[in-house]
Amino acid sequence: MNLRHFLRMAHWAHNPPSARRVALVFGVIAVCLTLAGLEWAGVLPDGFGLSPGSNKPNIKPLP
């Protein structure tokens, strides 16, 4: 591990995040897992997914 990681761990040990921030992080993770589970189960409508080929950037040349 890098020295920076150890310093960050020491900082977190001395000044842990607030309960509100921990709840926020767990809430975001729960929402992401719920959406992934609904997509895996096929419950989400097609509008929530990506259409094939939509990951290509739409780059146009300069005039």
C-alpha cells in the first residue's frame, strides 16, 4: 500500500465520517443495487436501458 493510503486511514480513524454521510453512502449503494436487481429481473421498461450502439460518441467534424 502507498503511504498516502496509510495517512488517509489514520485521518479517518481520528476523524470518522458523520452518521449522516454513512447513511447517504449506504442509501446510494442500496438504490444502485435495487436498480441493478430490477434490470436483471427484467422489470424495468425499455426506456431505462441503453439501446445497442448508443455508447458511441456523437462527434461531428468542425466546419
